[in-house]
Amino acid sequence: MKAFVKDRLTVRILKDREEMGRCAAREIAAEMRRLLACRAQINMIFAAAPSQNETLAALTEEEGIDWGRVNAFHMDEYVGLPKGAPQSFAAYLTDHLFSRVPFRSVHLIDPSEDPDREAERYAALLSAFPVDITVLGIGENGHIAFNDPGVADFSDPCLVKKVPLDPVCRTQQVHDGCFPSLGDVPEYALTLTVPALTRAEAMFCSVPASTKAEAVFRTVTGPISEECPASILRTHPHAVLYCDPDSGEKLL
């Protein structure tokens, strides 16, 4: 493993995707146990993407976590998919996490009827349950959640908003195998904003695969800018970025 700190961001490059997931899960679980030792309950936000597979699988196997005191949220959802569609992020997280451990509560984003009203409802929930831990990834365009370049606002007054998805972001969904073609990918989504994500006391970011190498490089070495939204991680007091050799190749 190679590890270093850039500004305030800890970067770990592990030997492969599996070790990346295990390392991230160990450190997420340790933070969960630390917080649960002094709080009645904690609130967590989770990303939904194939990049999270190894981390979430390893996290569900961690011992000594009282999941019954954890409230779960997710960070984005497509607008325009039928309710219950298998490509939805709610479906992904239910399959990979929410159905596997006994959370105190799980709060799903459902924009199928009225996206604007759903954004208001979910923002109210995030205000009522202030986030303690954010578990996230980085997109090929440097986004976090669906805060793409051109949409991301480091000082956003909203917690949740409807956003257009840029072509790089939509193409990534095809690369990830979530949709058969670009035309099948929704053009809009609800997303938690950058301030909503970075309010967390701790942020744990898993980013494998060679398709993310440029985004990881820009996140760690480029300007802290909304042109690479993930660069905001370098300002957070407790953020860790986990890579495999493919995503971290430009940092080795």
C-alpha cells in the first residue's frame, strides 16, 4: 500500500480492488464504532455505483457494529425511471446493503411523482438527521453524487436539488453496465449537494478502475475547484480516498 496526505486528504493506494474495499470498510467500521460508543444513533449517506461493490460487501461483514442505531440515506437518484426500476440507486443499495444489515431506518429517494417536492422532503430529513459519515465515490468527470462540473456549487444553499446530467456522466453509466446505451440513461437526477455531503464528520471515498485515473489525479493534484468537484475532499478535516493501482496509476 502507498499512502500519503495531500492538503487535508489522506490517499491510500491498495494492491487491488478487493483490498481497497476491505481497507475502506475497516476504517468506516472503526469510525462507526467510535461514534456509536458516544451517541444513541448515527446518520450515514451512501453512494450507489459498481465502484462501491467491494467496500459495501466488506462493510456488511464487519463485526461489532450495532446497525440498529444507524439511519441510512443515499446521495442521488435518477429522475424519470419507473418506481422500482432495477437501474435505480435505491434498488442498488437495497440489494448491496440495506437488505443485508438491520438498519434503524432507511430513507430512499423517490422522485417518480414530483421531483421538486421530493427534493424538499429529503432535504428536511437531512436537516432532522445531520450526517455523521459519508461513504462515496468519484465519477469519471470528477463529480461527487451528481454534482457534475458546471452544476457543482461548493456554497450551494440547497441540500438536495434537481440537476441535468452532463454527457460524460451519462456515458459513465453505460461504461458501468447500468444501461445498454446513452439514450437509455436519464437526463436528470436528484442529488445531494456538495455542502450536504461534506457536512459529515468523516468521508470515506472508494474509487477503483482505470476509467477513474484521470479524475483521481485531478482530485488530488489539481486546483480545488468546482471544475473537479471531488477536489473539495482536500479541504475536509477527516476524508480518506481509497484507490486500486488502476485508478491511482497517475499518483504512483
